[in-house]
Amino acid sequence: MISNNELYLTTNEAVTFDPNYRYKAPMPLFEIRKVKGSQITYFTNSSIIASSIQFNEQLLIKIIGNELSCRSGYDDNYRCGFFKGVFEKQQINNIICYVIQNYIICQVCDYPEIEMYVKKGCIKQNCKSCGKKRYVKNELEITKIYQIIVNHLNK
């Protein structure tokens, strides 16, 4: 959830009015650069966002690139993720929010205290806050994001 120029790790809108809410991240920042004749969208604070939401940076970049249907990766020179092409920040923010809501926030207590692992080919979540163990929703299993996460966790 985006509010007050911050990314809140919750589905509860009421916490956006709480200045002491601790589960938040800075807004994702993007910059368009021309490299060898191609337009590239750089996710300039990808490492800060990934760390704030406790999610693997390479995995986040791969998911966003897949959803944008573009080549993506990590640029060692700029130390951030990139997406080949020009993309609106809202488009990328929507993908990040989708990942947060479906894979990072506990569906029971609404805290981002999830550990994910694969069991019998399915993503299982264990909440470090409330202790709930559950499989990720079945309807998400058919998405490409789900498969990318399963493949990453199986490495």
C-alpha cells in the first residue's frame, strides 16, 4: 500500500495514519537512461527496497521484468536493478505491491514476518509473528510469479 511517499507493508489502510508503524519502506525510485542506443529503466534503490521488504533482490527484479515482459537484471556498475525499455513507475509499483500483498504479508495477522519455502512443489509460508503455517492460495499457483518463486526457493 502506497501512502505519504512510503510503501506500507500492510493491507490495512488505517496504519497509514500511524507515524510509528514500523513495517514500511521508502518509495521505489526509477531513472531512465540511454545505454548504447537503448532506453533502460533503472530501479535505483532496488537493494534498499528488497532489504526493507525482506525479499531477495535478484528475485524481485526477475519477477518485475517478467511481468513487464522485458529483459531485466542487475547492473554492477550502477548497483541496482534494470529493465530494458521505458516503464511508468506506477506500473512497477503495482507489481511490487502485488508481491508484497500475496507473498510477504501474512494473510492472518497482516504482518510481513513470512518465511517461505517449498513443500511438495507448493509454496508454504510460516509467519514468525503469529505462528500460522499455510500454503499460498491455490489460484496463485498458476501464475508465472508463483513459478519463479518456486524455482528460486528450490535452488
